[in-house]
Amino acid sequence: MKAGELAARRLALQRTLRSALLSLRDALVSGGPLVLLAAGLLVAAYGWLDPTPPKLVRLATGPAQSAYAGFGERYKAALEADGFEVTLVPSQGSQDNERLLREDAADLAFVQGGTAGEGRDPEPGLQSLGSLFVEPLWIFWREDAARALPGGRLAALAQLQGLRVNVGTEGSGVPRLMARLFDANGVDPRRLRLSRLEQTPATTAFLAGRLDVLVFASAPESLMVQMLLRTPGVRLLDMPQAEAYARRLPFLTPVVLPRGIVDLAADKPREDVRLVATTTTLLAREDTHPAVLQRVAQAARELHGQAGWFQRARAFPTVAHGEFPVAREAERTYADGPGLLHRWLPFWVANLVERMWLALGLILAVLLPLSRVVPPLYALRIRSRVYRWYAQLRALEDRAALPGADPQALGAELEALDARVSQVAVPLSYADELYALRSAIALVRSRLQAAEGAGPGAAAAVPAAVPAATSPP
């Protein structure tokens, strides 16, 4: 390939690149205001909607080795899989958890049914994510401590007089529940040998024989419950009046521990045991971010939706009954399940799109009509690169028509103008307008040359080479 051809190709490539860069620059300048407006609207919508939840979530659980503590660990694992940082706040139980919520020491907490009872309204500023599971009242008694009772067994709450009974710490909510049961049975608590040890030391004392009766409320998943149900010499109080208790105390539910559910091979328990139970509610502060509530509700649906000792599959979580107002995020999640975006996208992405889609729709509705201005503005910028030279060319022609015009000086100006125009780059789609300008320059050049050959003053007789029709609109 000859050197001339290489140089021509190199020049053509340079012109193409320059044209592309200039075209890109003009496109950015033409559409830049629209892009800036869209970015500004997005930032404003993001600040107003606040779609991104805080990373840190504080969950108040319960005593060590309790069902609340166990479920707390499961919630922590579920939430941390989506990038949250979960801090488990141990407590004495239900009442203590409600206090932690009021004092803003926790964002979420497990609370036992009946907490808002006793004639008072639910605590303001709190909302429910639904009932998660039933929490039976377990009243375990030692067989050796009941030998002196009629029939050699503990059969009713009225027989607790004279026995050493632990009803748990005040923060657990069980003492208040037992007080209401004692009142319903006409039992004077002052005649009972009550203690209020925490769950773990109370269980140790019970197994060592220093307590006769151990009372606590917990889900059957509790390690303490599982262990005591299998311990020889320990029995569980059957409550044949469970239905009556539920009618008298609406936050209670009668449940049955089926025969053999603990150990089919050993046939434990050897008969159905009737119990009363509260439902455990997951409470949250009203100022908790909606995205956190949504993710926690999804976790609740996953963790508590299976069949258990006291419920069928999908019976929990539920918002059918409760003492606190229910969060809308929980209602939607339990009714419809996770949305399509949450099934296929990471939580943070799905949450951002889900909470911003309405704002995005409004922004598009505003920007689409405005976007129609961009193509004409782009075309105007490209054409102005050519049309602005027509004004100089027309002025040069007007000067050539004046008496005494110097064709040689005007010709030199025209050559300088042509040199500058030759450096103008436009996209190929607008090249016809550039070549039209260069043709007009060539026409003026030929007329000036003709006037120069005709002698001084002849340029004034030369007609205009750039008629009004060729001027830019």
C-alpha cells in the first residue's frame, strides 16, 4: 500500500474519531440537563422515601436456654444472611422485653399474650408482627413431693398449698399469669411457699429436690421443656378445666399435648395432657423501618409456618387475634407471601426497587415529555456548527459589492474562512450541509476571481453568491 493511501486512511480515521467525539459531546450537552433533572428527582425521592433500612437490628429474647433465646438465634441467622447485623438482647422474659421496647433498648421483642391485659390498654408506640406460636403454661411436679396428696398426685392448682413452688421472675410475665389463675381458683398466694428464681437456677433446684413444683411458660422447642418431659420422676400437671380457663381469660388458649408426642417408643407422655397456653407475639417499635419489619415477617413465616406439637402447618404466624395493632408489612407478607422480586433478587436490591418503583414511575412521567426536546436540540447544535459560517460568508459578499472593494484582500479572507471551515467536523448524517457550505465558498471564490480579472470596481457588479434561500433558518 502506498504512503499516500496510508496517509489518506489515517486522516479519514482521525476525522471519524473526531466527529464521533464531537457528536458524543453534543449529545451529552443536549441531554445533560435532562439527566441532571432525573438525578435530582431520584435523590429527592430517595431522601423522602428512605428505602434503605438500618443494618443494625436489636432483638430482645429471654433467659438463656429458653425458647425465646433459641428463636432469637434462628432469627439472627436468617437476617444476617441478608446483610443485617443482629444484636440479641437477653432479658428475664415477656414483661422485661416490653420494657426494653419502651426504653428504646430494643427494636423487636418476643412478648407473651396477656401482657397488655389486666384492664390496661396496649402500650402506645408498639405494633405487632403477629402471633408466632403457642406458649403453654408448663407446671411440672415431682412425684416424691406429691405422695402425701390425695391419690398421690398433683391434680389441681388448689393442691399447691404447702408445696415449694417457683413461679419465675417478675420480668417473665409468669407470676402475673399465675396470680390470675390463683385468683380464678380461690387460692391465696400468701399461703403458698412461692419463690421467684430465674429459669435455669430454678430448674437446677427442682431437679435437686429443693423445689416441688416448677412453673414457666415456653414453647415446646425449649431445651428445658424437652429435658423435663423426659426426666424420670417428673410429671406434668393435667388441666381438665383448660377450656374454662380460656373462656374466663381470653388471652389463653386450650391445647392438648398428645400421648406419645415426646417419645413414641417410650410412650411419653402416657396419656393426653390438657394445658392452657398463651400466644407469643413479636412486637416492634412503631419507628422501626418498614423494610426491617418486612424482612422479619418473612423470617417469621419461614420459621413458624411448620406443623408442631400444638399447631398444624401454616397455622402460624397469624394476625387473626392479638392485643396490639398489626403492622401493614406483616399483614401483606402473611397474606401474599414474599413478592416476585424477593423470590429472585437479593433482599437489599428487591427492597430498593419495591420501595422506589412508584417514584421511578412518577419521574418517568415527568421526563418522557421533556425528552422530546433533546433530539431537536442536538440537531440544532450540530447545524449551528455549519450555519454560523454563513453569516461571515454573507458579510464578505456584502463588502465585495461595495464600490472600491479590493478583490485580492477579500480573496485572502475567503481562503482563511475556507481553511477554518475545512476543520469543522460533523456526523456523517449532517455532512451534506457542510458540503453545501463549502460549495457556497467555492462559488464566492470564483466570482471574486472573475471580478479581480475584470479590473477595479468590478466586484460591485458581482451578484450575491449566497442568496437568502441558502441562509440558515
